[in-house]
Amino acid sequence: MTEDVLSLESLALKNAGLALDSLTVYRSLLDGDRVIGRLRALIDFCRQGRVELGVFLNHYGDFFEALADSAADSLDDYLIEVILFHDNSFTRSLENGCRLPNPLAPAAAHDLDCLQQLAGLAPAVFKAQATKHCCSSEAELALLKRLPEWQHRRGKNQEHHTCRHEELRNGIMASSRWSDRLDDLIAFHRRYGAGILAKYQAFYWDHTAGCLRGIDDPDPVTLSDLIGYEAERADVIENTLQFLDGWPANNVLLYGDRGTGKSSTVKALLNEYHERGLRLVEVPKTQLFDFPDIIRHLKVRGKKFIVFVDDLSFEDSESSYIALKAVLEGGLEHRPGNVLIYATSNRRHLIMERFGDREGPAMSTGHGTAARVKDEVHAGDTVQERLSLADRFGITVIFPTPDQDRYLEIAEGIAAKRGLPIDREQLQRAALRWERWHNGISPRSARQFVDWLEGKIKGKR
């Protein structure tokens, strides 16, 4: 290898280091991103001049491992992923529909070109520097040559990326200058948001970390997949559309027996309207006390959120319903206009009621049991206060258990949608036999029956 080639590679490392040092709106990547942090350490080490081969190998291996763990197809692919899903002042301003302050757009364009400069670093650049400054024997040269190399150009598309992400990703990759795609990037963040909101459409609340976590593979159910209960779903859809259009809307309680499609209805709303800015955050009942923190996270974001509490009910000794009641009624910190609460329950009044409640409400003893306060003067008021929790939802939609005819209609509708070649009478006989031997009459049972039927029919082909 000639001295001229080596000097060009030294210049490439110097320029890459300066590009990292000059990042502005994406500057938090230097400390907050594992891959870029290790790349920076490798670059800085190689720029020092004569160094120990063992230390170089550790830096090289650390960076290679971090890039491999990211599941990116190449360094180019990883850096474009960073650009699309980074959360910073530039992307947040776009998410919230703000006019960009004068410095942000040119600063972002500058950073795009700096990150593109990093993308051009091939493994050979680092190996050449190690050859020049570290190696003193044929064995060491052979070791360097055997080091694995990351891919320098992007390979196949990653399956979890949606089409909207891929279109912009491919556009940036094809550009000779990444900053030329700044307008496309601005449009992307205005439409889909910043950071985690651009990458995911469904989330769960991580109580331990106190933050949202994206769900990689949310339930793909759509409204068109749901057969039956069209009138019940129409009320939920109307309320959701009012919410998305910026008009007043209500929190919703979907009440009904198990398997009637309550949860599927909420999940289908997300798949129907996420392109309009809808996001879904699932919060388990055990984390209702985190509602104030959740609300504070969501109210500053430029999207519309449905906070989804599935299978909501309370034992009579539980006090966590107070946290939900406070959010539904509004406390000193009211529910923001970009958040609604949708809950499903098998109980109309949400809180278990016993005949013993007439003697007085339950009071926790601190030992996992409940004692009755029999001398409370107005015990009935306490009981009614609990049972009125459901009334604090603006809309209650009831999903009743279907009768036999409705059950058969649902089974027939699902089978027709899937194009299963079966006689109607034969299908009905099999569907009735299925519900008798399995889970009874419900839309869920109808879907499970058609799943079995489809497997049986297609398995014989």
C-alpha cells in the first residue's frame, strides 16, 4: 500500500472526526447513540498516530459489535435510520406544526451532510491506518486482514420498515448529497412526528423507566376484518373522528361479554387512522397511578393519543380506581386535548359489588384482606360513588353476546371474506358443533372456528 493512499485515508478519518465534532441539532448522538459513540472512539483512536494494535482491535471490535446488534444492513442504512427517527429540536418543531426557527433548517442540512461523510467510511480506511501505525510483523498483518468487515452499501430492505419510511430512506440513499432531501425530511416529520412517534404507531407504558416503549408488531386487525356489531362500532368511530378533526370528544367505555370484539375495535381504530396522526398507548390497570406522568409525556407531543386500558375492573378493596377517576373528571392538571381514554370491561360498573357492601364499604387492613366499616353513617354514598365510575366515561358502548343467528352470520361473513369454498349449510352445522364443543357463542369463537376451518380446507390441497 502506497504512502499516498494512506495519506488519503488519514485525511478521510480527520474529516470524519471534524464532521462529528460539528454536529448541531443531531449532537446528542455523540453521547446517546451506542453505534456512533463507538465509531467516534475508533476514529479518534486512529487519528492519534502510532498506537497499540491490541487497543485498535478492541475499538474496532466494539464498533463492529454495536453495528451488528443494531440489525442495520450497513453503516449507510444505520445512519439513515438515525436521521429518520431522531428526537431533537428540529424534528419536534415539525411534529408540533411550528414554523421552523431560522437556524434549524440549515443546521439540519449541515448535519445531514456530516452524517453522510461518516457513511462513506469503509473498513479498509481503518485497516490501512492500523497497518501504517500498528503492525510490525506478517502475523499482525494477517490478523488485520481477517477482521470482519461491515457492509459499506445498503443491502435488502428491513422487513419492519413501513412503505412510508422506505420511500424516504431510498431517496436519501440515492442522493449524492443527503441535504438535498431536507424538504422531504421536513414533510416526513410534519406528517409522522419525531423520534419514537415516527417509528411506531402503538406503544406501552414502561413503569420502571417512566417512558413510552414502541411495539414492533401491533395487532394488524382492521375495521374491515370485524364482522358484525357495526352499529356499536359506529359510535366509537364517530367519536374518534371528532377527536382527530380537533372537535370535542368523549372518553369511551366498551362494555360487554368476553370475545365480543371490544379490544379488537380499539386496535382496529389505530390501523385505520394512524396515517391521520392517531397513536395508541396501552396502560395496564396496575399502572393507573402513573396516569399523571403519562399525561405529561403525551400533552407536549403533536399527535393524538388514545390511552387504552384493556379488561378494566376493580376489586372492592382496590383504591387505584381513584387515579382513573381523577383523570376522567379532571383535577388540577386536566386531561389535554390530544388525549382520550378508551377502556374495555366485562363489568358494567367496573367495580365489584357484593351484598355485603350494604353493611359498609371495604377498607384495606394492610394484610391483603378487607374489613367492613359497619359504623359508617352514609355507607350507601360510598358504594354509589364507586359504582358511578363508569358514568364518568362520556360514552358507554355495549357489546352484547350474540344469539345463534348473529353468531352464524359472523362466522359466514369471516369465511366469505377469506374466500373459503364451503356450502352454507355445511358451514353452519360445523360452526354450531364448534361452539358446543369449545367456547360457546361469541364473535371470538366464530373467528376461532373459521381459523380451524381454513386450516382444514387449505391443508387438504
